[in-house]
Amino acid sequence: MGKESKGVLLVVEDDSGLQRQLKWFFDEYEVIFATDQGSAIKQVRRFDPDVVLLDLGLPPHPNDIDIGLTTLTEILGLSPATKVIVVTGNNDRDAAVQAIGLGAYDFYLKPFDEEILKLVVNRAFRVRELERENQRLLAIGQNAVFEGIIGASEPISMVNRLVEKVAPVDASVLILGESGTGKELVARAIHNLSGRRDGPFVAINCAAIPENLLESELFGYEKGAFTGAVRQTLGKIERAQGGTLFLDEIGDLPQPLQAKLLRFIQERKIERIGGHEEIDVDVRIVSATHRDLKTFIQEGGFREDLYYRLSEVVIHLPPLRERSGDIILLGKYFLQKYASEYKKKVGGFSREAIQSMEAYAWPGNVRELENKIKRAVIMADAGIIDVDDLELESNRVDLPFNLREVRANAEREAIVRALAYTDKNIAKAAELLGVSRPTLYDLMKKLHITTTD
Ligand SMILES: Nc1ncnc2c1ncn2[C@@H]1O[C@H](COP(=O)(O)OP(=O)(O)OP(=O)(O)O)[C@@H](O)[C@H]1O
Ligand SMILES: [Mg+2]
């Protein structure tokens, strides 16, 4: 593979002794050097490195990290996909955190421990490589990939595991979740991971089609079946032959069609409207709804027998606000996606932007996040996305006003964070929170927080 097989590592570091050491240490990569802001930018333009090790204390003012941070922003502006690892002194954690907010991939605190540094750098190359592979697959076409359901939170990892398990089995799957949580994405992933991946994936939105047209959309019709039926037309069910039929917003399927769909599922045969023959159809059925179907059944809006046919496996997609950590992960993903789509040099988020994204309730879930970031990328001039670009404040509707509730929520959140931060060490958590240990125990009891799960 020649040149391409060797990744390019740019080291921005003015200590020539250290330079030599690093060159020798990272001999599996093509290592290039820069000593200051100007030369770093030149090297990035020339070599488009995969990974950059950037010392934040650059000459001529090694104690002024602003030069380092500007260099970071400039590098990401030129080459948003580059993984920049910032290097700072051990007492400069704050600077490192700030750099992450600006879009750095990782940080490393001096002094160098060669083994650990190697792990950090290798991981960055690996991530870069995976992103390339992903882009390559995306470029080939939608159906080629297990479309990445992005997220590292516990609830979304569970969804991913479930998807991988049920995909190869021909069971019917019902996907439940608020609007914008990724229901269609999951349906496609199930199709793409199944033995039917080479067959068609046919989606129909039961809420978007008028009731009187829905039947012919689903079952098709023969020529002359009704006025305007000028030629034989296949329905969506038949078009999904050998593949997957995705019934979106199944909760909105009108009652008479619920009965007809049920009959199809039981017999696996359809009759086109105006037709006289029964046609065998082999499809896997995946459906989705944002409605609470169980309640809807009790209210008489949905047939229970159909529900059980559709829901051999149920996948619950959690709302975005319950996927801790995923907001930033998805945010960065959409930022890169739209920056490259619109050829915009936007490299990351300001710290305030990150905080406000984490605090926001995201009533429209991932779709809303995607739209907000897309808009922000279009509006941003260059550099980074700031709080104002996101326009988040106005509709924080579902936060409570009752002060006792607000306080309890805030307390719970702080305690859960402190416990996570200290690996559930009560003494350390109490210290972080500025209360005594017995007080923390009392609060945990009051707020029903345990350390056992
Ligand atoms: N985990 C995820 N990773 C990456 N992209 C995601 C993820 N979840 C959702 N998206 C993206 O967010 C958008 C909305 O997702 P999707 O259409 O699947 O949601 P939905 O639940 O079907 O929404 P609606 O109820 O509004 O129809 C899509 O562009 C999708 O690609
Ligand atoms: Mg949808």
C-alpha cells in the first residue's frame, strides 16, 4: 500500500531532544515536526496529518496557553478530522479541559510516560482509521453498512446489543420511543444486519397517508379496481417481498386496516384491491410508534391481537436526555458531518455551548440536536460553535417550577455526579459536595439514591 499504510503524526514541540526521542519512539508512523504556531499550520497544510501532538506551551510565550489554543482551533479549521492530542504541564488540567471543549480529541499531561503516550496516540490513529472506513462505507451507499447508532451510554449500548441479537432472527420487532429518538435508524439497522439485507427495505408511514389511500398503498390494486386505477399497481407489502416492511407510526393505523393487516400477518398472503388471486408474500415486519400502545389498546384504539403479532420483540429507545454523555458524542458527530458537507471550517464547541447542550431537555431528541447543529454550522463563520449559535434557551418547557422539586432535582443530579466521579466513594463524594458524610447519607435516603447499582 506504500505511502498510505503509514499514518502521519505531527509533533508540535520545540524541545529538540524530545523531538528526537519521539521520532524514534513512533517509528511506525511518519513523524513530522513543527516548533511553533506558524510552522505547525504550514505542516498541517502540507501533510494533512492524521494525528497531532500539540504542546500547548508554545514559543515565544510558553506560559501563555492562548497561543496553543489558537493553534488548535486553526488546525481543526484546516483539517477537522485530524485528531489533536494536546500536551500540557501537569498543573494545567484546566487548559486541557478547555482544549477538549474546543475540539481536541484527547489530552496528555507531561511528563511523558512513553508506554501510555503510545497507547493514547495509537488509539487516536485507530479512531481516525475507523472514521475513514465509515466514510468510505457511507459513500458506497446507505445500505452497505450497519448504520452507526451512535452513543456510548448504557441505555443505548443495550439497544445496540438487542439490535444485533434480534436482527438475524426473523421475529417481528416493535420499536417504541419519543419522536426523533432514532426509530427509523434502528429499523434500518435491523434490516441491514439481517439475512434480508440484499432484499428491499420498504417503509410506509401510516400517519402520513389519508385513510382512504392507505389500503391501496399497502395492498396495491388491479387495473380498473376503482376510478383512476389505470394500471396494476403493487402495494408496499408486495414490494417488500424478500425484504423488510417498516410500518412507521403503526399506532395511527385506522381500525379497519388493523383487521386487514392482521389477516395478512396470519396468512402471509395478500389480495390486491380488485384482484382475485392470493399472493404469497415473504416479509419481515418491523414497526414503530411514539404512542403508548398499551394504553391505546385499553382505550380501544388498537387491536390487542395485532399488537402481539407485531411485538415479538420490543425495543424501547430512551429519550436523548436519559442517555448521559451521548449528547456531546452525537453533537460532535453531527458537527463533523455538516462541517464537511457544507465545507465549513468549524472545529468544535465552546465550553459554554457544551454545558448548555448538556443542560437542555431535548424534547425533539436526536432529530432536534441534529437540526440545531446543522443550523449552527451553517450560521457559524469559522472556528467554534458558541452557545448563541445553538439557540437553545427558549423552550426549556419541561423543567419544573416548584422550588422544592427544582431543588431536589439539582441535589440529586449533583450527588449522582459526585458519586460517579469518586467511584461511589461516599467520603470523597461528601467532600466534593461540601457536606458531612451523615448528611450525604441522609440526602441519599431522602432522594432514593443507592450505590449498589
Ligand atoms: N443514535 C444515533 N446516532 C446517529 N444518528 C442518529 C441517532 N439517532 C437518531 N439519529 C438521526 O436523527 C434523525 C432522526 O432519527 P429517526 O428518523 O430514526 O427518528 P424517529 O424516531 O424515527 O423520529 P420520528 O418519530 O420523528 O419519525 C435521523 O437523521 C437519524 O439519522
Ligand atoms: Mg420516524
